[in-house]
Amino acid sequence: MCNRYQKLSRRLVCITLILLYCFIGIPLWYKLTTVYRAQLPTQYIKSLHENKHQDIHMVIPVYLNFSTYKFPDLDKAVQAQTDSVISNIENGWDVNWSLQLQNVNQNNLNYTTDFYKDKYVVQLILDDFVGCSVPYDGKDTIVFYNEESILSNDLPFFIAQSLMEHTFKLEYNLLRKGAQNGNKNGDSNIAIEYSPQVHISLSVLTGKGYPVSWEIEDILNEYFTPFRKFISPVVNLTVDTEIIYYNDLNLNKLHNSIGNFTHDPIIEDLSAIIDLSELTGKNNYYANEKSVLNLAIVFPEHDLPHSLFKNGSPVTHENDTFAVSSFLVPQWGSLIINEHALPSNPVKLSKAYLKPIIYKFSNEIFQLLGLSDFKESLSTPMLTIDSFKRITTIYSNLDKSVDTLRSLVDMTEELPQMAIPKQVADDVMEALDLRLEIVGFLNNPNDETDELIWDIALRKSNELVDICEHAFFHKDMMQQNFVPQEHKIAVYLPLLGPISVVCFGGLIKSLKEKSLCDGNEADSEETKKEK
Amino acid sequence: MANVLSMYRTVKRLGIPDSQIILMLSDDVSCNSRNLFPGAVFNNKDHMLDLYGESVEVDYRGYEVTVENFIRLLTDRWDEDHPKSKRLLTNENSNIFIYMTGHGGADFLKFQDAEEIASLDIANAFHQMYEKKRYNEIFFMIDTCQANTMYSKFYSPNILACGSSEFEESSYSHHSDVELGVAVIDRFTYYSLEFLENIKDKTSNLTMKDLFDYLTFDKVHSHTGVRTDLFKRNVSDVLITDFFGNVQEIIPDLSDSDGNNIKHGINDEEDYYIEKTVLDLAIEASGNSSDVLEENKTNTLVLKENDINKYLHNTIKSGHDAANSKGEGPITWWKTLASTTNGVIFTTLCFILYKFVIVTEPKN
């Protein structure tokens, strides 16, 4: 017998389940199984990439200091000259930049105050001749002028020329259009890619296993620590030292090489004989440093032929003069090979022996970092380092960051199944904000800060690179971690199949129940009539 | 596994250090209870060379060898604490050689009998590498059934690919070791190695074309394939050592065939002199200047009248006049002067190509 109330409630349950299935279950399932793709500012990044320096107009303040004569409008005259030179440069500039000339007393600050300590100052000195001098230990530009140059109104031009062609030669050469197609980082084949953290590994390799020690601590404290501090605004150097004992360095092979090569057998064979990779491999343990430079001082197991060292540098050690040959290994470091083997009795390598090596290695670090390519400016290392900061900020860091963001955008567009976590979108937004902040520093360097503005710009641009790299290499951006869209139905069919069968089967049965029930009632009435 | 270890030994012999090799091995053979020679792996029935004997540094083994880890390796998407030695730290100057072997089929290669990598997965990973400038050139080599399908989906530039067999074609083993009861090496790999054995040192002039020509149907018993349309260079110009060897450039100090005083390419005495002062300046700046070489203290680049007179009247005036009259300021005089005092030319330019080799062998 059919209960109308039961029938109705059963049907209601079925319809409710179907509605839940269709309007909540399916959208929920679709939502939960869809790869999350956060929104990225795609158009902005693309436009930024197309014109990377669109919002950069670097301004470098320069102060004029004069004592003999007063030139109240000299800054304006020099400004006009430099602006003229900058605006009329052939092919234009890749990065807009300009000098901002001011007289020293304009700020009512005495030249002797700390304000001008790290500033670019042009010292004007009356003399019998016209010339220019740039001290190697400062940022001043000394311009000598005579009265004739004042009468002929040549002085502003002299100053402008001195600044453009000497003090800011690096920018002048590298920021022009076309110059960036060459090597911005100098000879990039020798130099490592710029990194704010570089580890220096100093090693002594002995081929015979005889005991040896070295006064490396004194040398480092006396020479290398000042060097590290000096270069710290550009790169933070960390150092470790070690002595490695070998049974056999195989340097005897060099004996056999003589006569087999037309020239420099030591160079031809050296890379095969000395396993540089062994030292490099060790450096893999320095996980935090992206870049590692090495200095390896090698003592052979037996004395090497003197002919191999015909061009080597004589070195004195404990009343004995012998030769060493040194080699620069691009992007690796410096290799020093000694002519003589170590004696069997314990030897201590003295400061006198190590000092020239450290001097030479310090110079090579400049080359390996990409600084000493600008040799015309190395007469003034302070200026070079400052310019290097600006060039690195723009070309190595800002440009690289924009490239990374563009790669991220392109990649996510080309791989529509790739997830874009929210963290990535946050990183991108943070990077873009930070970029604008850095550009602000470059464009308006007059903000009063205790720190040199270029140092801040470089430091923040290093952070920018890290943020962009973090966004690009986010570990959840793995396409393989997620089920491809086209396979979704197939993957979930074992779950969805039984649920669908039960739901729709139940609904159909419920709908059929009405007719079945009606039929049963009619049958029972006919039976009653027959009775 | 012998395929991979043989290739690993060959590239090491040609100078690629372990630090630049990522080796992924199922690593279930040497200590397998069915191995009659525990701890040893051979690629020839004569058992002359134990491939597993010494100096094998396996970076990923056993259950670490997964599709996900392989893709992470290529795209460098790891946790921050992932060791550097297990990461592919390449850049836009790096040449990468990738060798894969195992059981495969049309557009897939099995990993650990549990999962498989599709050709499109590798293609997409390569594209991500390309987007981030993580390689200069890739040489992709694969030895599996229907191997050529595995590189058919590649679409990123500068990839050279080579496979052992065509679509719907099997790859075959070279010979069986009766003692071990298994085939020890595959034909494609065997003859590749046979060719590479001809390279005795890193100065070899053999090219990729020579290698491809060597892998004939008579030897391999399947149709090897080469894909060059994504590769810029002609394969006949690509040296084997561009991918299989490592030639480390070394620049000598203070040596020159002409006897000039060259310091790493700096042949100007003044520059050498100037460079020496950098450390001195650092010491001075730190306040410890007692030991600074006295002669360097005078190093100030001063250009005075005697030096510039000959330029002054000719170039300054003309430049100045031009600047005043036309608004143009040709800067020539300092430049001219600089060019006479600085003959800084790098005579030895060397292009470093870091070779990274990924050798993977999913479980057979």
C-alpha cells in the first residue's frame, strides 16, 4: 500500500540531492580541482620590459668649490655645457642621466663639513696652465685654470669636459645606446656574474704530503681585511683557508710535456693535470654563496723544470729565490705554481712570501668581479667603484629583475596549466614596488641619509633580484603537481561514477514510483469489486 | 644502469668534473641479491671494467628518481635548503648534455615502474629553462624504444636531440652476459661509447655529425633520429667536446711570446702600476698605511699643460666652438689623451662553457 506522505518525502530527498549535486557539488568539485592561478600585472610587466629604463632619469649631484675667485653663476654655465653634451650625444642614451651642478656654498655649508665627504666635488685651482687631476684616493676632480681661460669663457667647458670624459667616464661610455650590446660587466668571460655575496677560498696544495703551515692569518688581517672592507659596498667577501695534502699532484706530467708542444706546455696541460674542479666541488658546501673565487698555491711533489718558469715571477722565501708561475682561470680564480717542492722538514710560508701573492690576487679579484675591465678608470678606484654601483644597479639588477618578471609572465601564459600561487603574485607586486623605490633613489639622490644613496640603491636592487628569483623559482609552480585539465574527468571518474549512479538512479526510481503506486491502487480497487 | 654509468665514465674521462654532473640512478643493480658480482656493474660480458668500482657520485638514487624531481632539477624549483651539489646551477653560457635511458614508448619514458614522463613535460621544462636563460645549448640524447618521439614536442631554441629508434620501433640490447643472465648494454649506447672512445683528449676535432654518421642502422639495428631544426649551428661545426668535454681556459701571468710585460692581457705599464694601488688604497683607508709601498702613494693621474698642449689648441677649441655654435659638444680631447695612455686590450678572450651533464636512468 502506498503512503502519499512517504512518497512525497522520498521524492523531495532525491530532488534535493540532485540539486545539491548539480549546483553545489559540481561547482565545488570544479573549483577545488582547478589549478589556482593568481593574477599577475602582465601588461605592466610587458611594457616595462619593452622599455626597461622608461622611468629612470639618473641624477648625479656635483659640487663646485672655488676659492680664489667667486663664480656665482658658474654652476649654471657648467650645467648648460654638460646638458648640451649629454643631449647631443650621438645615438642618444640608453639610460637617461644627467649631472646636477651646484656651488659648494649654495647650501650654506662649509666645504669642510662631512656633507661633502662622499660627494663629487670639483676643486677649481688657479694656476698657470689648464688641466685636470683626479686623485686616486678620492672622488674630487681638480681642475686647474688660468686667467686666460676665464677671459675666453672656456672654464665651464673645461669643467664639463673633465667631468664627462674623466670623472664619469664609465657612465659616459656604458649608458649610451649601443654600448650595452657590448660587455657591460667588462670582460664577462673572465668575470663572474655579479653577486652581492662572494666566497673566497684560499688553499695551499702540497704534492708530497710534507707538513707545511702559513702565516695566512696575519696576512689576512693586515692586507685582506682592509681590502674586504674597502670593497664591501659592492660585494661582501667571505674567506676560508685550508691546506690540502696530496700524495701525488701528477705535476710530473709537465716534465713529459716539454718538447711535445711548440709553446707553453704548462698552459696546454695544466687544466688537465690540476683538478680545479676538485676545489670547485668543495665549494658547493657553501650553500649561501652563489659565487666562489679561489686562490690555489701549488707546491709540486718534485722540483719542476726551470724552463717552465722562464717568465715567472721570482719570489724570495727564507734566503732562497725561486720562481712561481701564476695563472688566471676565468670565473674560477688564481692559480700559483711553485718551481720547487717543499722540503721534508716542516716549513712555514712567511708573510714575505705571501704578501705579493695577496697583492696580485687582490688585483685579480677586481678583474674576476668585473671591475677592472674599466682600466681607464682604475686610476681612480673610488670613482670606479661608485660608477660600478650605479651600472650594476641598473644593468645587472634592475634589468635582470625585469627580465625575470617578463620570463615569469611569458611562462605562465604559455603554460596555462601551471599554478600561480598567491605568494608569487605577492612577490611580483613587492618587486614592482621595490623597483619604483630604487628608481626613486636613482632619480632623486639628494635625500638626506646617513648612507650613500648609491649603496642603498645597490642593496635594495640586490633584494629586488632575490624577490624576483624567488617568485620565478617558487617550488609550487610545478605543472606536474596538478592533474591536467583534460584528464580531470578520467581521474575522478572512479569517485564521480558511483555517486552519479546512486543519485540519478534514485531520482529515476522516485519518479517511477508514482505510476507504480497508482497502478497498485487501481489493482486493489478491482480486486475489491470482484469480491 | 650500465648504459648510464658507461656514459658517466666517458664524460668524466673527457674532463667534466663530478661537481658538474647530476647522476640519477635507480641504483638497484649493484647490491641486488640476484647480482652474481655484488657491488659491481659491468657493461661487457668480459667483465673487464667495473663501472661501479670507484669514484661514482650518485646524486639521486632509488626513490629520489621521480618525474617530479627530474622536472624540479631542470627548472630549479626546490626548497631553499636543497644542496647546491644536487641542483643544476647553469646560466646562459652553459652547455647541457642530457642522457636518458630506460623503458619507454610513444611520447613517454617510464620512471621507477611507477610513473612516466611525457615528451611534453620535458619540452615544457626546457622552455622554462629557456625563459630563464638557464642554458646556451642543450644536447638531448635518449636510448629507449620509440625514443625519437621523446624529442618531437620540443619547441625551445638551441636544442640538439638524438634518439635511438623511430616511432613504433624498438631499441635493442647489444649483447647478453650469460653469467649474469641479462643484457648488459644497449646497442645505441654501446656504439656511441665506441665512437667516444676515439676521442683521446680534449682537443679532439671530431664533431656531432661524425657521431651521428657513426650510428648507422647496421650497428644500432634501429633507425636513429636527429633533430636539428631548433639548433642554430650546423652539426658539422659542433665539436663533441662542446658537450662531452670540459676545456678550462687558463690565462698565464706575465708571459708573452714577444716578451712584452703582459699581466693577464694588460700590456700597459701604467695600468699595471695603477692596479697595484687598489690594495694599498684599501689599507690606507683602514688607517694602517705603514706598509704601503711608498712609490704607489704618488700615483695620481695628473694631466697638465705639457701633456695636453698639443691637443688643447686643436681639439678643445674646435670642440668648444662647436658646442657653442651648434649646441654640440664633441668630446675628443680627453678621449684622445686617454687612448694614448691606455693600451688596454684583452688579447686573450676565452669563452667559458660550463658543461653540465644530466644522466638519468629510470628503473628498467
